[in-house]
Amino acid sequence: MTPDPQVPPNANISVFPQEPSSGAIGAFSKFRKLEQVKQLEQERIARTWEVRAYISDHVPLTGGADDVLSRPGYHLFRVNPNENPLWIYLHSGGRNAVYYGLFGDETGRLKYISVSVESGLPSNALLLARGPINALLDVFTRDSGMPITVQRLELMSPLDGEVLISEFLIPERNGVILGPLGGIVQAPPFAPYDALYREALTTASPFYRLLCAWKMYEGTNRIRQWVRKECERRRISDQMPPDPDVDAQELIRLGMDATFAGGIRRARDLFEKMREQRDAIAHFLIERDEGETHVYVADGRQLHAYAVGAAVLLRYAHRVLEELRLFCSRRMLGLGGGAMILPTSQNRNEFIVRAADYGLE
């Protein structure tokens, strides 16, 4: 790879997926490290890799990669200054034990957790590390009641000891400028789905995000029924937006497997193909012919699969609702069902929230 003088050496470049989508798990590398990443991927030599987990009580959900990497973690875990680093194991019987290094900063506050994995591919090293790290955090939470999660993972280079790849939940990078703005009209049937969309975007759990996306899409049938009745009442003959087409190449760019993306033509095909994932996380325990099974949410493979799936489903669920909303705003004014009073800044004191309107008085 020829160095590009236009790109700063320390610029964070997306390694996976091809098209970063907020809510998916992304792998980022410094521009100056991309050649080394490519080299190590091509060599496929089995190595022992060090993976570091930076922990917090929350995951950054907005900003760019630079913001995420510079965001301090918040938690109440400390390492005994007389044993820093602290080496501990998690044992699950037989030879199934994993050793971890708990490294504190100069004040004793836990800075990161280190675990070693063996793999021929850097990408697999991160995948392998996430399960054991989550398992350790699970028992920490079980014993302390302390909320704690992985803010990001860092894969250390076996060649120079520097950070090779950083992996984290991709945040929303686009900002919003507010104003000038008079006000916003909201059709009553859309309000619950707007709330559900915000609920999905503000969770750091890909599992819950997938469920929210699914509920949003399921709800579009109700929205269509309402729009159809309104059109009949208003004698509007325009055809409603159809179920959106799905671009298989877009799915691949977003991180989905090409085999999985095959055969998906419309949004309903996409959601139906992911029904098993939805049922597994919605019910947790699933009965199959081979016996009872469940989703182990600490597993790195499950986390990656649900993160990609949730990001894709949420994108299409939102697209469906926005197309229906746009249809309503263009074809049907006065979505509240009657005459509308125009609030102005001069009489804004008349438009306040009153307890009586909510049956509290």
C-alpha cells in the first residue's frame, strides 16, 4: 500500500465493515498501520495476541472514531496498588480456564483488562477475546451489582507492541444544526414508533436494538391501515409507498455475509430471514428438535451477528416509516384529524403541558 500524503498517519480508518453504520461493531486502524494489518492478515500465522478491554458504565453513541478513542471510561473498579497488574483466572472446569491481567492507572483505578488469544488472523483474535472478557464482566456484575460493559477493545501488534486495531460500537457521526425552526407536525400514529426508534438508538445493546427494529417494522402494518382509512375518508386515490427494495450489495457493505444476503429483494424478505435471530433473543430459551438452546449474549460471534443485523434492520425499518410519513405529509394536511391552531412565539405561554390534560387533577 502506497502511503497517501493527503491522509494523516494517525487518521482512524474503518477496516470493517466497508460502510460503517451506527450501532454495528466496527474495527478501526490508524492509517499508518493499515499495511501491517494487511500483512498479518495475509500471513495467517498462528500467534498469541494481546487484546485489551477498556471498560465503562456506558458506551459512546455519538461522535467519530477519535471521540470514542479519547472518551474516558467511567466505573468504580480499582486495583490493589500492591498487586498492579493483578492476574486472575476464570475457571469453568477441567482445563477450561482463562487468565486475565487487570491493569490499574497511577491512582489504582482499573484502566484495562488484558487477555491473550491464539489465532492466525487479527480479526479472529478480537472475536475470540470478546467472549472471555464479557464472561469476566458478567461475574464481576453478578458479585458486585455494578453496571459495567466493554467500551472498546484494542488488539496489540505482535510486531511492535502498538495498538493495531480498535473495535467498538460505531457511533452516529452526523451532527444537527437546530434553527431557524417554527415547529414540527407529528401524526399521532407515528409517535409511538418515533419513541421506539429513539429507544433503539440510545441502547448500547445490539440485542435490544434488533428487537426495537423488528417491532418498528411490524408496526408499519398498523400504520398502513391507518393511512389507507385516512385516504378513503379524504378521497385520496394515490398509492401508498410499497415495501422498500433491498440492495444485496448494500447489505454486504454493511457487514452481512454475501450468502445470507442472497435472495433478499424487499424489506419483508430481510426481516423474515432474520426471524430466527429475533425469536432467539425475544424468548431466550428456544425449543428445537435437537433440544433446548439459548443465545449466549456474552459470545463475540453472537454479539457481532446481532450488531450487524440490528443496524441493518433498524435502517430499513426507519426507511419504511419515513416513506409512509413523507406520503402523509405530502398528501394529507392536518394529520391530527381536525383544524389546527398555529402556535406562535408571541402566544407560546398558552401552549404548556397541563396536568388536567393527562387526568392528573
